[in-house]
Amino acid sequence: MRTAAGKRHMAKLAALPCACCGAASPSNVHHIREGQGMAQRADDFLAIPLCWYCHQGPQGIHGDRSAWRMRKLTELDALADTIRRLTA
């Protein structure tokens, strides 16, 4: 269930550059899958900003993930970087 605080956080994420490649915002917001079951969505505070290519593109997180492997990134790495950017 979305909360008002969650919606505000998602808006902040959409204004950040892509957590994978650094492309300028606006970004798509991706809920990380790490530790989630098949039909579960992570909380809004466990989300990262991604450009379309790194999110839904053929080499993105929902594609073959090669853009992520080339950068040696995981969703948790991107989440940690996102938290750093939000608190800096």
C-alpha cells in the first residue's frame, strides 16, 4: 500500500539521474528485486532511479542485465548510491 511519504520519496527518486549509467533525469523508478518473492514488490523506500535503457531496455535490469554486468553493479550497490545521493 502506497503512503504519502512513499509517494514523496518516489518523486524525489524520479528527479535523480540514473543509478546505473548516470543519464540525466527524469528517471523511471525501479523497485529492487533483491530479497523479494516472485509476486512481491519491494517497499517504495527500496527503489532506485533508472533511465529507460538501464531499466527496461534490452540490456537493462528487466532485459539481459548486460549494462549492469559491464559496470559491475548490483541493485544493492545502486540502492546504496541512491541513499548517499539523497542524504548528501
